Amino acid sequence: MADSRPMVTAMTQDIMLDCVDLAGTSRQLEAQLAYDCEDPFAITMTFHTRQGDVPWVFHRQLLISGLTSPIGEGDVHIWPSIDLQGRAVVVIELQSNSGSFVAHAHTEEVYRFLTRSLAMVPLGTERIDVDALIDSLLPSA
């Protein structure tokens, strides 16, 4: 008998980040991690600010690798660390033309999110529907 439960194709998880400024002052910022099977290589981290939501998209493998060792390319750098309370954190540094942003996320929360994404689409099984992508880029006739 076939499973009649709907297949989950996207998920989100709210997290709290500790943002660190150049003076070392830490402030909390609400954010959301999102994963969608339609774009299986990407993670979206949306920062909830007073000025509005700010999404940042990066490769899922960067976040996975950053749990255990420093990694980065371009405008995203991630590495494991320990916060002032002795808890395991993942440091996420984002860079743009207007500056840089450094945040600490609790490793346990990031790990839980990644575990759920890997249950949806295991590493090495990511696929993109190229025909659908091309159709979405071309003007309709």
C-alpha cells in the first residue's frame, strides 16, 4: 500500500543569532533558515530587522562543512567556535560592498536544521530540473 502522506518539499526553522560588532558587543537577532527541495543546493537565511527581512542565500554544503572546520568562498565564511558561555556555536561571516556581518548560531540548532534538510534530500542526490529552469527563464510565447 502506498504512503498517502504528502511529501514535504520545503521547511523552515527559526533561530536566534548573536551578532557581534567591531567593538565586540553582542546583540541578538531573530533569523530563519529555509530549505526547499526545488533548489536542493541552497540554504536561505533570512534576517528579521527593523527595516525589514534580509535574505541571504548560500550553498548548503558550506553550512554543513562549517560545523566542523573553517570554510568560505566569496562573501560567505563559516567556522566552528565556542561562545563566552562555553557553548558550541557556528560563526557565520557575510561580506558585501557595504561591510561585513558576523553572527554566532548555536551549533545544536544549525545541526537540527541540516539534519532535517538531509532527510529531505541526502547529499549526492541533489537534482535540478534543468528543463523547468530553462522554461522559467525564457519568455512565454
